[in-house]
Amino acid sequence: MLMTAFILLSILVFLLLIGNYVMNQRYLKKKTSQTMRPEVWNEIENEMNAALARRNKFKITLEQVQQKSHRELADNGEDQNL
């Protein structure tokens, strides 16, 4: 009787381990966007959009400064080829 209970318990534990392994493999195959809560994913997208806007603003400002610098050099009669 005790041996039968031990065998059944061992089989049950083995099946639970296999089930856990299969569930983990399915989870690992999912994309990040599928496993995150929607509000967290939206927050990440908002941060990415804000960072992109800051990057674009920085590039525009940098181009304006470079153009101003080139004009000042041209006004002073210096070579524009830096």
C-alpha cells in the first residue's frame, strides 16, 4: 500500500514537472509585448516616443548651431571647410 502511494506520488510529481517545463517553454517563445501588461507596454512606448522627440529636437538644434557657426566663419573670411 505504501509502495503504491509512493509510486503514484512520484508519477504525479513527474507529470507536474513536465507540465511546468512545457508552460515555461511556451512563455519563453512569446514576444515581450505579449507577456507585459498593456499599461506597462503603453508606458514604455510613451517613453520611447518622448526620447525620439528629444533626439529630433537635439538634431535640429545641432544643425542650427552648425549653420550659424559656418555663417560666422564665412562672415569673418575664414575657410568653411572644417
